Amino acid sequence: MPTAIPSFEEYVASLGALTAHVDPTLENEEGRLIKGAAEELASLQTITHETLASWVAAQPSGTGVGVFGLVVGLSQERLRNSLRHGLGSPAFGKLARENPLGLVAYMDAEYSLLSLLEAQRHRQYDFGDVLVARAGTRALATRAGQAGRQLEDEIEEIAKNLGLPYQTRCRFEGRTATAPCDLALPAGDSEAQIVVAAKSFGSTGSKLTDAVREIEEMALVRKPTQFVFAVIDGIGWKGRINDLRRIYNLWSSGQINGMYTMASLGQFQEDLAEAAAILRLTTP
């Protein structure tokens, strides 16, 4: 006799956690490697570029590079993005083997590796320090959100300085549908004549993909009379070159009107002012 199909509510009630809770006090292999590396760093007689380069080159599979990232407060993904940006490769093992001195010099110049390591390696930590360290991922997420908002604030300030009416974080009406935008002038919905996407990410790949989709959606629904601009920054894009190229191709094919970074916000201001003048959006 076939089993009766449960109701939707019964099915929902049967859902459970697929991943069991992991006791944070239990050791694993990665934890043992990190603790061993920490003990070795604490035992070094002197902390210099040369001693750290020698130490990291001797670590298995680039383990020491990841430990350097922990010393300066970087997640593995943020560390890989930074190394790709600064040294041309995100590969921990390769950099440790082939360019250990350059690696140490870069991390010291960018993140004060030597002084942070010296300050931490002999310090005694209490229970509160342990809890703060476990909260580190939430703190990083907060900072990433603040970095993303910074770019939105910059384009808003430009619109404000030009004396233009605008609305932030809204949707605009295109030919046959609506699409999201981070800045609309003079306002969102059916009033939008200029729309801007501001996408700044340093790490998270899923957010980069979402950003590409949003900009493609903006280009797809735009009216012939609407201007579409994209302001994009963050070294995380270097790990998603094909996604970045998709946005660039929208610009090069004329499907959006401009593509900028923080370094070219001056050009964005000029182009925004020109578009506003064409559409007669400037205030009298």
C-alpha cells in the first residue's frame, strides 16, 4: 500500500539540522597545526623579515601563510584576495616556497605583520579573549558591510554636491519591468531617469555574482532615454574576472553608460552632471 503523502506543514515540521553542532573546545588536525605554528613563532629568538621568511618556507602546504593571516586578522578568503592583488598569486604554498621574503615584506607593509606578531606571541589570553576571537567572523561581516556602504555613500554625496534630487536603494521602472538600483535620479519607480549601481566587495563570491545579475537586469530593462551607470570596486573582483568582464562588456557594447571605480569617481561626477544636464535634472 503506497505511503500517504504528508501535508506541507507535516513536511516542514519534519525538517531538521543536517549539520551537527561541533564542540568548539574539541581539537582537530587544523587546530593542532595552528597551535604548533603558534608555539614555533613564540619560540623564535627575533622577529624579522628574514626569520619569518625562513620559518614560513619550512611550513607544510603553506600552513604558515594562513597563520600569518590569522595574526593580522584576515580570513583565508580575504587573505587570498589580498595576495592575488599584491603578489599576483593566491596560492599559499607557492608563495611560501618561491617568494617567502616578498610575502613577509608585503604582509608587513600592508598589515603590520611584524609588530602585530611581536605584540601577540607572548601575551597571556583569558576567557573573554577566546570569546572575542570566536566572534571574529561576525566582526568581519560587519566591516565588509560597512565597506560596501561606503561606495554607496560616495555616489550619494556626489549627487548631493551637484544639487540633484535623488533616492537611494530603490527600484526603478524600465521598459517592461522594474530593476534594483543603489541610486536613482530624481527618484525611484517611474520617475527614474538616471540609475546607478554601487558594488564594492572584498571577498564574498556569491555577492559578486548577485551584483553582476543586478547590473545585467538594469541594462536589460532600461528605457532608451535612461542612463545606467555602475560604480565597482574591491579586490574580491580579481577572483571573479569573468563576472567583472560581463559588466565591462555591458559598458563596451553600450548597454550601460559608464563603469567606474573609487579612483575614477571624478569622471563619474562629470558624466553624472552631463547626463543630468541633458535630461534637465539640475536644480535652478
